[in-house]
Amino acid sequence: MKKAAYLLFFLSLWICSAHADVTLPKLVSNGMILQRDQKVKLWGWASPNEEITIEFNGHTVKTIAGQDQKWQAFLPAMKAGGPYQMTIKGNNTMVLKDILLGDVWLCSGQSNMEFLLSKSKELYRNEIASSTNNQIREFSVKNRYSYVLRQDIDEGSWKSANPQNVLGFSAVGYFFALNLYQKYKVPIGIIHSSYPGSPAEAWMSDEALQQYPHYLKKAAPYKDEAFAQAALQKDKQTHDQWFVELNKNDKGLNGRTPIWAKPGVNVAEWKKIKVPGAWEDQGVDVDGVVWMRKQVNVPREMLDKPNYLELGLIDDIDTTYLNGVALGTKNNRYLERRYQIPNGLLKAGENVIAVRVVDKEGRGGIIPGKQYRLGNAEKYIDLTGDWLYQIGHQMPAMPVKTFLRLEYMPGIQYFSKLLPIAGYTIKGVAWYQGEANTGNPNEYRTLLPAMIKDWRNLWGQGEFPFLIVQLANYLAPPTEPQDGGWPRLREAQAFVANTVPHAGLALAIDIGEANDIHPLNKKDVGYRLALSAYKVAYGDKNVIDPVTQYDSMKVEGDKIIISFKNLGHGLQAKNGELKQFAIAGADKKFYWAKATIKNGKVEVWSSQVKQPVAVRYAWANNPEGSNLYNLNGLPVAPFRTDNW
């Protein structure tokens, strides 16, 4: 009897699996853009040996599901156009609508590619307002990070550009797509798969990492899911206990009530501090919680408009209050603090701003270089200058450097956000990454080519175009010539772009921000990526190579003459004399140098170096003010003539 029951149970399972519905990956869905002029791969799942028929744009293809229940099929190359409808038949019938044929680009990397257009919405109000275009669409890959193999991603759908949707688009991806559409007038699809802070090795397969055994060794223990989850849980407990102690002892809180945020608090013993600025630069060396307050006088006429409070970037975590009411909170230093003020909260006369700042380790405070104001589009109150502060509770630094960052482990983003989408036919890749690898720039010269080869092998489309955004300028500008990981990482990126077939470069050396690793200007990045694509991906014969680079040098007396390749129409010095040139003699000590453009070349010299042997240009973490441009208005790439 029991045997008969088991037989019936397994028979029912076999019958269900034998008639399983055809299913599709989330990428193959309504509104998708398929790659024009190439054979297009489609795939999905069905019962073993189930016949699948696909009808699309006058073409019919058939395939059969394998024993692993996976099937794949290829549509023939087709011209740009649409919208079309696709019918997929097996045991069931699926109809996909609003499909376009155009160019599909994979946009990947770390946080500057992940940076959403919503974060620059104040800068790009007009661009967002005019963004409606059904020919530009994005698919954002949402997935948990794990080494567990998945057949599909957790969520994602194709969305067309409009003022609401584009706020959730990659800002770089959107402006890149917009420039391509405006030039070629074909549908442009962006598959956005990136992860903040991820190093290049996180996007590589085990096979590609064989030549980097230290990365395989680092990742190996965490491929045991139980081990990885236990380690993460231990970190969470440490993190949570730190905050429990902080909140319990914060003198500015009474339970959950923020007593130091309320108007009327006795601030006689509070001290002055400058905003913006790090606490440590002002003699306040604190990890834990610090409360900051400022009283502002608001004229009655400001109340007629919607108002906001803007406090730039805060290290690390803030909860911001106005007149005792919480306006919002952000949980890391890279998120801009711009809080809308509810109607009726702001009043004519005296108002109190209070900010509870939690600093987990390192420097804390309100970071310079942004906007600090209360107001509206017509009038605002400057909030820079003296504020009052009081320490709520001082803590030992949270041991954040010991925490497991599983999402940064070698190979994990390859498993999580690449493998499930691999094979969707694309035009090429736009890659904005490198900040996480500045600690080992020499390795990046081989690591990035290995990753590119790995991706090309995974897709099986040959040497598709691979466009690289060179790192923007960041950190404090140098007072003396400097060296470091950032300029050398940029050099590695240029090396890869120049040596890997069908790779291209887009410069951002002039559009970064000293105090923000995520500069707001993503429009120029997208434009420069498009310029690179015109040449590398589209073979546009009317396009001049957008990146003017160092070619050779010649010593003439006490000067060095620099020649360039991809010179275009010539060179120019923007905004006065050339800056950020340094020169050295045989002692390898660099001094700031004078430089001038002459006959399409640059002459460099310094009274401190009588027998020069080497020149560097824009060779710093943040070579702010570097102003050598070509006559197309694009910066000349940073370079050095030495190999020291």
C-alpha cells in the first residue's frame, strides 16, 4: 500500500513536469530591446524534450528543451525597428509586446555607474523634464549577492525613459544612451548591472582568477553558504550592539525622544563649530554621536514657496530635524542631504535646525564642497559658518575594517549579477569602475584585460566593444607634485584601452569633486562614453578620436618637448596658463613647471631643473585646474614620460 502511494506521488510529479509551462528570464519580457544586425539569442525553461516555437517579425524558429529543462534559440539578424510582438509556444503560449530592435549596451561597474539620475535631479531638471522617449529603455538588474548559482535574477523589468522612470536609471547610462540615440536614431537599450564599491575581481569567474590565486584563496571559505551567513550574522551582532550602547547612552535622547532637537533647549554649555568642516580639524576627535544646532531667522515671504534644507554630505549618519520634527536620515557619507520641508513646519522668524550625527570611525562632520542652505528656488539662507555642538556620547570606533564585505569578494558579482543575464545579445559594454582597485594599480593592468576576456568568453559574441571611464579627479588638490594609486590606476585604464582590441576610453579628469567620490556631473561622462562608442563600436569615419594622449618626448636644452597622438584640430590652454605640469631631472624629484603650446606640441621647463629627463601632467589624485585641452573642448589624458 505504501509502495503504491509513493508510486502515485512520483507519477504525479512526473506528469506535472512533463507539462510544465514555458518560462522566460526576466530580461526576455515586454518592452525589451533586442540587438539589431546580429543573431539574437533567446532562452528559457520548459519540460525536457518540449518543442518551443518562436514567432517574431516574420521569422519562425524552433528548438527543444534539454534534459536540464533549459532551451535556447537564435533569431536571425534584423534591422532596427518596432514595436513588434513575439509569440513563444510550448505547452503554453506566451505573447510579449512592445519589442524594439536597436542597440543594447551593458552598463556595469561600481557606484559611479550605479549612481541614479535622481541624485542629480536638481542639476538636471530640464533634462529630466524633457526625457520622455520610448526609444530609450533601461533594465536594472536587481539581485542578492551570493555564490549560489541562479538561473535568473530576483527582479527587473524594461522601463522606457520618461520624467518618472529616468530618476531610477543609471545617470551615466541614461546620458550615454541619449547621445547614441540622438546620433543614430535607433532604439537604445541599457542593461544596468553594477554594485557600489565592487572591485574588478568581484566580476570575474574562477577560471579567469586562476592567474590570481590570492583572490581564489580569499573567496574560497565564503562559497560555503552556511559559513558566509554565520560570518555575516556575527558582524551584524557587533554592529547592532554598538548602536544599542550608543543610543542608550546618548544624552541627546530620552528613550527614542530627541530632546536636543527641540526648540528651547538650554545651549549655554554648547560650543561653537564651523560648518562645513571635519570635527577633527577643529579639535573635536570623537567617534560616537555629536549633536549640532543652528538658529535661523526666516523672512515671511519665503513661506509662500516649497522649501528644502540642504546640508551636503555628512560623515557618517545623520538624522536632521527642523523645529523638533525629523526631516529625514541618510546612512552613509556618500548620500547627499537634501530634505524637503513639510508645509507648515517652517515659520516666520526663529527656527531651529538640529542634526544628530553618528560617526562610526575616522573623521566625522559635515563635509566641505557642497551646498549648505535653507530655502527655495527664489531665495535661500546660507547655513555656513558658526553652529553649536554638544557630544551626545563618545564610543570606541566601530571595528568596520574587520567586517566581512561579502559583496566585494572575488567572483561574487560574477555569480550574482552577471551569470544570470549572460548571453542576452549586446552591442558592447560601458564600464565605470576602478576606485576600489586604486590600492593595486599595477595589478589592474592585467586584471582588467583578464576580466574583459572573461566577459567576452561568457557572452560568446567575439570581441565586442568595451568602453572604460577613466577615474575622475578626487581628494585634496596637491600643493606639491605627487604620485599615488589614483593617477597610476588611470594610467592602467588608458593602457588597457590602448592595448585590448576594440576597447575605448572616456576621460573624467576635469569633472570630479575633491570632497565627493561621486561627482554629480554624469552628463559629460555619458557624452564622452558616446564619443568613444562612435569610434570603437560604430566605426564612424567622420569622428575624430576623442582622447588626445601623450605620444613622445624630446629634450632640447633645459626644456622637454611633448608630442601627442590623436591631436585632432590642435591644442588649447583653457583659462590661462597651463597648469599641473611637473618636471624632473635624473634625481627623480619633480617640481612644478611652466608649460606652453607651440606648433601643436607642449614645451615644459622649470628654473629648478637645468637638465630635465621627465615630465608628468595631471599626475595626482586630484589634478584640479589641469587645463590642457584639444580644440574639440575635451581634456588631454593625464600622462607621465617616466617609468619610475
